[in-house]
Amino acid sequence: MSGDSGNRPTGESRESDVTGTVATALAEVLYLDVSQVDLDAGFETLGLDSIIAVEFVAMVKDRLGVAETVESLYERQTPRAFAEHVRRTLVARRAVS
């Protein structure tokens, strides 16, 4: 098993991957460059309304396989907190399988 560990992302890179995917999806639905997405700003501050939030949550589901709700998104308040929630969901899913 140790022979394939070099191909697996580390915990830090997995977190970065999820955060990057969330940031990229958010940038796309808001028509921003990903560099303009402040991961610590509130979703409303970034311009995310309820209609765009539905599109964003669907995009995250398509890209990461995690079905979240708009309510879950707004409970997390920031892209960074939402990405962390998604990452934890993915880790929990892997632990079960």
C-alpha cells in the first residue's frame, strides 16, 4: 500500500483542491476571475443571491459529488467555511467506504 501513497494528495492538498474547486465554481457563477473571490467574504458581499446560489450548489455537486443545499451554503457564510464543510463531508464519506 505504501507504493501508491506518492500518488495520493496529502490532507493539505486535498483541502486546497476542494477550496480551489469551490472558488472556481463561485467565480464562474459570479462572472469573476477566481483571483477576485475573497474566500473570507460573505456570500452576499460577493454578490451571491438565492438564484445564483442554486446554480453554485449544483456546480459543486457536479464537480465534487457532494449534494449540499442552499441553506447549508448560507449557514457556512463564507466560501472558505463552505469549502471546509464540503471537504469534511468528503473525508467522512471516504472513511465509511
